Amino acid sequence: MKVIIPLAGKGTRLMPLTRHVPKPLIRVAGRPVMDYVMDMLDGLDVEELVLITGHLKEQVEQHVRTRYRVPARFIEQRVQDGTAGAVALAEPHVAGPVLIIFVDTLFDADLALVKRDDADGIIWAKEVEDYQRFGVVVTDADGFMTRIVEKPSEPISRLANIGLYFMRDWQTMFAGIHRTLDGPKQKGEWFLTDAFQYMIDQGRTIRVAEVTGWYDCGKVETVLETNLHLLETGRARPPRAADGVRIVEPVRVEDGVTLERCTIGPNVTVETGAVIRDSTVRHTIVGARARVTGATVDATLVGDDAVIAGGMVTGMVVARDETAPAR
């Protein structure tokens, strides 16, 4: 089985941080998002990773080559024309079943299902209340997909498509992709889900499997919610007690951090080399070698080497070489 990983996007909702770091390498609770996703492949017979790269592709390639033992192939998506266009680039290198993973979310899913289910494909989904925000999967009484609808106005389904797919019948999927690319774009893009609809229309079966957890890492609020989930489920690492430092758990503080006269937490990750002095920091990720002095920081992503000096910073993304305006 090959694994196709489209990750060419620029991560515009996390700008300016993603000017320096590709979205899959944004760190949550001390690890890149992509590393958590790769953990899920343990136990599967993965022949090769096929990564569709774009923005800051050199960083992605270096990370994959140095961190993962699975053979990897990199294909640049020069034109951002949608998810169908991205997966189409992998076709010359696929001659069997494929797992397709979009790595801007984390999930708790039983990927071993690919060994047990003989359907032509599997789509993983999560039941949500705010179904209007997502593409939702409609199923029949036996749990097979009948259609996918983008952001429905009526509650035809609450099963949100999370961007995780296994396609045993890869030939019909690629036929569907070609059919999609021959048609008009929707909002400037071609969607991979249209190829899955083509499969259904051709009489193929796609199982819908629910995940127990789905954690978005696409915008500031959801990155911080995911950070909190990870800290609460095993990734917390409070520092040693120190005079003048108040810790409100859960927090994760790496080695080599300087904390002086400050309050840290709840829901804070502080990475190696960071300095926090005379400040209050909560619901925030502080990147490596960042400096926060004389400030109150809340609900913010502070990038590597960024500096916040004084004032109140709330609900922001602060990157190096840029100044966070005091409030």
C-alpha cells in the first residue's frame, strides 16, 4: 500500500507563522502535526510515501528524509488547483491500494480497518453538531456512502469528512479524478470528493467509518484546542518548581527554557531555548528561542525566535522579524 499525503497548501489562516514553517510542521504539544499523523501508520504495510509538496517544500523534504524510515517520493504541485489535482499527480506512481491523508488534522482512527474491510474504499468521518461548516457524508442503512455534500443547509448528515481515505479500487478513483479534472472548477478548485462520488455512481462501495477523535490544526483557535487535548492526554510536562514561577496545569515546558517571575498556564507549551520573564502566558504555544518579557499573552501562537515585549497580546500569530502590537 502506498500513502499519498497532499501538503502543498500555504496555511494562510496561520500566517505569518506559516511564512517560515510549512503547516504540517507546525508544532503542537512539542511535536510537528505531521509526526502525530505518521504514528498512525504503525502496523500498516506501507510501501512508499508519496508527498505532494509546494509551499516551503525543502523543509518538508528534509523533515521526512531525516525523521521517517519509510521510502518517500516528493512531487511538487506547481499550481494550487485543489485536492483532486494534488492526488492526480501521484497516479504514475500508484499500482495498488492507496491511503490518502491530509495532515492538517489529528485523528483517533482504526486504520487497521483497511485489512479487515473488503469495500472498494473507506472514508473516515466524525459526527459533528455544526454540520454546515463541513462537507458531510451521507450513508445508507448499511453504513456505505451514497453521496458527499459540501456545507449543507439542511441536516442530511452530521458525519463530517475529515480528509482520511483508503481506496482499494484505485483505478476507479483515478478515473473519477480524470472525470473531475475534465469538468468545471468549483470556487477555483477541483475536489477529490467528486471522484468518490463518481465511484459510487459507477456502483463501487465506500464504507464510512467513524473516528473517535478529530482535532483540527488549521487555525489559531483549533491549534490551541488540539494542544490542550494533547496536554490532557499524556503530553504534559510541567517544569521543576522555582521561586517566582507559578504553573497552572496542564503545561509542557521543554528543557532549556528560562522562566522568571511569571505565571504559565493553563494550556501552554514552551519550547527549548524560550525565555519568559515578568509575564503571564496562558492558552498559548511559545516557540523555540522566543522571548516574552513584561507581557500578558493569551490565545496566541508565538513562533520560533519571535519577540513580545510589553503589553497584552491576545488571539494572534506572532512570527520572528515581526512586532506584536501591544493592546
